[in-house]
Amino acid sequence: MKALITGASSGIGRDIALELSSMGYDLILVARNKKELENTAVMCKTKTQIYVTDLSVMDNCKELYNKFKDIDILVNNAGYGLFGMFNETDLENELNMIDLNIKSVHVLTKLYLKDMVSKNSGRILNVASSAAFLPGPLMNTYYSTKSYVFRLTTAISEELRRMRLNVKVSVLCPGPVDTNFNNVAGVKFGFKSLSSKYVASYAVRKMLKNKLVIVPGFINKISKILCKIVPLNLLLKVGYNIQRKKEN
């Protein structure tokens, strides 16, 4: 059994790799940072390959697929965030984020899903965020990208269900997690974060039980419910105030 994990150099991606390795999966670890990928590989117990590439470039996504076609699990974890007013944040940075957070997930999901459907076997775990359930003033582009990942994954799951195939997709929607995400996005969380190790272990366990929407942490589960019943204008005000408290 073999799993391919993007964004595997640190945080949730690294810990998902370690979790799957402990279960006996051989691994393909993908990220831009070669040194950190090598560090992750050293910690794994099974056969591990690293592949250094920038998945915000779509040709690189296709090259990755062409190089590693025979996999059983795909984990689309690579992504990052950006804090700031929409009229002030850097356009090129946002477009790069859209390429990585949305387009790479879309391309890799489509390419690998076709193979999984053909052989009637396989799993895909797409990493979104609790941001997928909320409007995101001050992190508007990031929230929007995670909403896309959530909607894409859940829609695909219904298509697969109607085809009665043994192919499963899941979407992971964690809240604040103690990873390098904060530094890249330029934010700090105003309340206690979950550990990436806990989130990874929970995500893998639920994925293997065919859970579609995976929300680790009691508070995050409650927040998801509240987002369905609270009026939009109130969600926007609350969302803005939460984001403002994160500013470094």
C-alpha cells in the first residue's frame, strides 16, 4: 500500500505521513523544502521517497502524477494563508495561493481519481479548514480557497456514492493548529490550537472509516453547527473580530 502526501515537509502533512507510515504504508512525500522532506523521511518507518516541486505550477502537478501513478491514498495538504485587507494584500501572492490551494488540489484530485475509479479502489483526503464554513474578512482569499476544496470534495463524494464504487473521498476541516501556517500567513491565534499530531491521527482514523467531513476538536464541531444557524451579517462581524485578534 502506498500514499502520496503533498505539503509533507512540516505540520499536518508531516504528521499524516508519520501516522500512515506507522500503519505500514510506503510513502511519497512532496513539498518545496528538500531539507525538511528529508527530515520527515528519516522519521518514517516504511519505504519513503521524496519529491521536491512547487505545486502552484500546474505542469509540476501533472509531472508529479506522471511520475507516481500507482498509489492507494492521495493526501492533498499543501497550502498557505495570507492576512490583510483585500485592497491591500499582494495580488501575485493571492494568485499563487489560489494556484496552490485550489488548482493543484483540483488537478491532482481529478488525475488520481480517474485511476482510482478505473480500478475501483483508493482514497483521497483533501485538507480544507474550518474556514470553509465561514466568511473570512481579513483572510478573504484563504477562506474562499478552503470553501472551494470543501465543496469540491463533498460533491465528488455524492458522485462516487451513486456509482457505488469502492473509492472514498474525505475533507479535513481543522480549526487552529499549531503549525508553521501562522508564520506564513502572518497571524497568531487568540486561543489554544490543536496539535498537528492529534489532528493527523484523528484525520487518518476517520478517513479509514470512510468519514466524509472530518472536523477534529469539540469546539470546532460546535462552531460548524453554529455557522449553519447564525445570520450572515453576524457571522461577518464575528469573523472580522476573530481575524483582527490574530494580527501579529
